[in-house]
Amino acid sequence: MLLASGTKKLLHSACALALTISSNAYSDNNSPINIGTVSQNNAATSSINAKKIMARLLRSNTPSTYISAAKIANEVAPGDTIVDALTAAPGVHINGYGSGNGAARYQIRINGIQTGWALSAGNPEKNGIAVSFDGVPMNNPLSNWDGWESSETPIADIFSGIQVTQGPGNPDNRWYDSMGGTVNLIPQEPGKHMGGEVALGYGSFSSPSAAAVFRTGDLSGWSTVFAAGYTRSNGFRSGPYYAPNEGAAFYMKTRKDFTDGHASVGLYFSRTSEYRPMYIPVSPIPGVSVNGYQQPGPAYSEQTTGYTYTIPTSLYFKNDTAHMFLGYAKLHLRLASNIRMDNLLWYRNGYRHHNRPNNYYYHFVNTEDFTNTTATLGDKLVLSAAIPWNHLQVGGYIMDERNHNTYLGYNPAVFASSPANPIFVAGYYDDWEGANIFTQDTITPLAGLHITPGLALMSYRVQFINNSNATIPVGATPYIVRNLAANNVSNYTKLIPSFGLNYRVLQGLHLFATWSQNIQTPSADAYGNYDQASVVVPRNPTSINSYIGGVKWDIGPWDGTVSAFHQHLTNAVLSSFIPSLLITELDQVSAIYNGVNFSANYGKRLGVQLFTNDTLEHAYYPTYRPASGMPLYGARMPNVPTTSLSFGVGYRWYQMAALWNARLSDAYTSSTTLFSNITNEPTNAQNPAYNIVDLGLSTTTAMHLVPGFHKIKFSLQIFNLFNRHYNSMAYISSGGELGPNSAGAILADPGAPRAVYGSLTAYF
């Protein structure tokens, strides 16, 4: 299929401009230093820091991966979220309905355990990946919409790297939601020299973006970095549906170096407005047309109206407006020649407003107006001592979060209801307190052997307050007030052990193994939140027991990991919202995740570049006890592929005074089983496998094409090169969204069609 004329013009313009670069800027001598040294500071510093991080992770007992700025540039389109870069780490799988920019929400899975918004229920661990910003935890520990949303980080240019750890990990880097893994998003850092960059991008689906980074350099021991960006997209859904998504973010960090350490203060703010489209029936359903339920018109389905056709926003739309503010301070002190102290203090405030009118099919409540606010305060202190053959760490953190939820449901056709006089009212407060005290020692009895035992005492307190009566607007007389769930308080305290080994077999070749545990509080609806009926509060926290081991290497042009994992999740409370009944059902489940990851990369400078990331996994429920119905045993877990394979080849070379980079990748995802909202159970129905090919091209020149800028980069990225039709996620409907006739039908979120993005980045 030919590219559109606009796409061809973009490609021709980028190539023409790159080819006009004068070749006498510097000699084309295959030295990778030329372009890097022209920018003088931060690119070289970033490369050095990346090498240090990768060397440290090679010696660690945990399976951790560092995703560099170069890899981020390969994986993320202009204006898209940093989450897309996570596919460069083994065991990671990303799902989402997408919109062509960072305002959309995605689901992240590491070895099958997830965080982030998901299309359907059936996931026993909705908040199992801890996400941190510069080491500061971002997850809402009691969230019902999956803990952390990728839209909180809509601008990838703000970040310089990502560290991904599989499993709970060691106590020093483990958080309250580090069950299947931890993702630390590393923002841009202040540098010793003044400089920065400006990036402009544009692409398919009317998607402009802009970002800028500025570093002040060293000013009498102080250094500061500022970064900001904006992104917008109309999304790839076709038809009369029009609901553009947009996001913006700002970041600042200032650092002061002194004789015995350093201190820093960081601020981060993001705001997004996102429209989530209606799901699309895979096959036509009687009575489900593009004009409404039981209305005349063409049948609404992927087979009849097209893979991405969506009903008009006048019939259905869901808008989520959210903002998040994070402020934090870090202090690193050398108390003695062998003793260090690190302290992290943070405050986080979040707001999310959800508005969803559904006029497609008659509902008693056709408009949801839901608001959630959170306020979090925390502090973490760690003391470390280097003594002969030991690196001892003692520390802990304390954190307090208050979560306030209000829900108003109304339908102007019923009782002339409105936001001021709703039909349905619910309001809740959730207070969550967490504390963790840990000790960890890395013992080195022999050169090349690191033994890391750890022990943590974790304690949680959850208080639920039903505030529904106080949420009723003045003068309103709602038909339903959710007062069924009683106020309650729960406490959990447990010792959490861990043990790890890392042995250097040869220089650059290490064996590793880790056994670790963790506990977390179930999500808020387990205590009575939202439109929940009366509940039995969980007596035990959700727990995970994780075994991961394998081989790491970094030898010459090769680096990679081979590892096997076995993770057992217990005491999980799976919540499933049934739209047709306006209730949430709570199921008791345990889950097992078994599998193997293989990751390998070749080529660190010029010439051929090769990579592969592969996962084989069997994720299932040894026990699944629905709130209603008979228990299931051994059911396959929905939405978790058994096979994920990705391969890529690239080539980097110098020509015409520029560094060129071409990259082609192919990713295969096997079929996944679907969850049924009718039976509230996993099924044998499947979402088909799919295979996606991406292409990336870039050229970087040190020529002074623009006054004041000493390095210019042009890039062109084509995602889903062959325009494959596929569904990223799907589920079996209970009939609540598209009317009773849709009960039992498969509804899906299609993946993005071919998308082309171009960008220009200028460095100063």
C-alpha cells in the first residue's frame, strides 16, 4: 500500500535536507566521538552514566534492565509516552487502545503482572508494578483504575533513561506495589555545562508535539535543569467520532554539590485530557447499528463498518481529565569515610475527573460524573556502611495517602435528573498508611561473588469511610445512595525475607538468582469503595513469592540476559464491574506465572545492530473462586500471551558529515484468552495473534545548520509498516455497553493502523 502524498513529502523533505549537509564539517573517519563531543557535555555525560548503571546491574542479583536515551528514541514516537520504550526490556508487554500520543493510557505487564488501565476484568493483580519518578513512588496503593496511569508521563523527552526490575527485588529498591516488578523513570539531570535541546514533531492522525530541555550548567556549585512539552492527537479512530487528546508536562530539578555530599529539589507537573472511544464489536450484532441500539443503519462492527470505525461522540464518549503534581527533595551525605546517608522526602497530589455520557442504548443512568483526588506524603531514609567484605544498608520509609472519591449518575430522561439532582450518588474516603523497615547486606566472601540477604518489616493500615450521604448535592433527592458498605479499618503487618546471589564466571559473564517476597493491600473496592455492595474486608494482604534466576552478559559488542521465573500470587481480590447491573463483584483468586525470558543485543557503535526480546509464559489460576458460581481450577489467565517474540536489525554509519541510523523491527504476540463479563470468569475464547513491523530512520549532523545550535537530528518513524489489522485487547460483553443483544459478543479495542511520524531535534 502506497504512503499518502503528505507522508511522501515529509520523507522526501527530510532526506533532501539531510543530503544537503556539507561534507567538510569534519573528516568522515568512522570515529563516533565527533558528533558526541560537539555538544560538549550532557550527551557524553549521559553515555558515561548509562555505562555505570549497566555495569552495576550486571553485578546485581536482580534481573534488571537499563533502557538508555538512545533506545528511548528508537521506541517512542514524537509526542508519545515514555511507556512505549519499556518494550526494550525483556518480559515487558504493552497493551492499549492508543491515540497516537502520550495522553492515552496503556497497560504494562512484566512477566504477566500488570499496572495501568485495562480493557476488561480478569486480572488478579491490577496494581502490581511499582512506577517511580526519579525514585519517588507514583502508584495510588488503593486505586481501582489500576494504580498508575501512563498518561501521567505524556512527554518522553523529559526522561533520559528507565530502569526496569523484574519481581519484588531487593528491600532497598522495593515499594508497596513492587509485586511483579519496579519501573524507575529517570528524568533529565542537571549538568556541569550549559546546554539543552528543542524538539518538534508531527505525524499521523494530526499529531503535533513540542518539547524543550535547558540546563543552566554549574553556577557556584548549583546546577538546574528545566524540561517541558506538549502533545496532541486526533487519534486513529475513524468515522464521525472526533475527540482529540492532549497532554502537557513540566519538570525542574536543581542540585547543590558540597564537600560531603549533595542535595536536590525536583518538581513535576502533568496534565492530560483524554477521550476514550467505544469498544467495537468484532462481528455484527442484531440491533447494534452505527446510529444507536435498535436504530436503522449499517451494523456496527469491525467486519461491516471497518476496523477503526467508531460511533459518533454524540452517542458515546468518555473523557478523563487528570493532573498530577509531584514535589520532592533528596539529600546525600557522607557521614564518615565509609558511611553514607540518603533521605528522600516527597509530596504528591493528583486529580482525575471522569465524565461519560452514553446515549447509544437506554440506561437508567446514562451519564457518569466521577471525581477522584489524592494527597500523599512520604519519607525514606537509608544508612549504608562499607565494611570489609560487606555493604550493609539499614533504612525504611513511611507514607500516608488520603483518597477521596465521589460519583454522580444521572439521566435527563429520568426524573429530569442532572448533576445538581442526580439519580445515583456514592462518595468515599480511603486513608492508606504504609511503613517499611528493612536491613540488607551484600556480602562478598570471594572476588566476583555477591550474596545479598534482606529482611523487611512491612505494615499497612487502611481506613474506609462511606461518605455517600454527605456527597448528595444540596436540595437533591437521589433515587439510589450507596450506603451498603460499612466503615471499616484493617491492619496488616508481616516480615518479608529475600535472598540473592550473583557470581562472576568470567569478565562480563554473571550467574544470578533471587528469591523475594512482598505484600500489598488489595484495591479499594475490597473495602467497599465505589458502587460496591456490602463486603467482607480481606483479613490478609495480597502476597507474592518470586523466584527468578539466569545468566547476564556484557562482552564486547554483545549484552543480554537469559532468565527463568516462577511467581505465585495469593490472597488476591479480583474486582469486576458489571455495567448491566451497576455493581462490582469480588472474586478470591490465586495466580501462578511461569516462564522464560531471553534478551540479546549486538552492536554498540557503528555497523550492524541486532536485538531480540522473547518471552514464553504460562500464566494461570490454580484457584479461581467467583463471587457467584462454581470455582475454576487451572484456568488460563486472560490477556496474557504465551509467546511474545521481537527481533530487530539496524545499521549505523557515517556519511556526508552525518551519523545515519536505520532500524527495522518485527514483534509477534500470540493469541490470548478472553474474560467474560457474563459469567465473571476466564473463558476459552481467544483474541487472535498478531505481528507488527516498524521502521525507523534518523540522521544526526554536527553542522551549524541553525545559528546557536551545534547538532541537528532528523528522524522518521513508521509504525505498523504493513498496516496489519489486529485487536490489542478484547473481552466478552454482558450487554451493558451496546444493549442486551450484545451480551455474549466480543468487543475489542483495535490496534493502531500504519502511522508515520517525523521529528527535528536541535541541540545547543
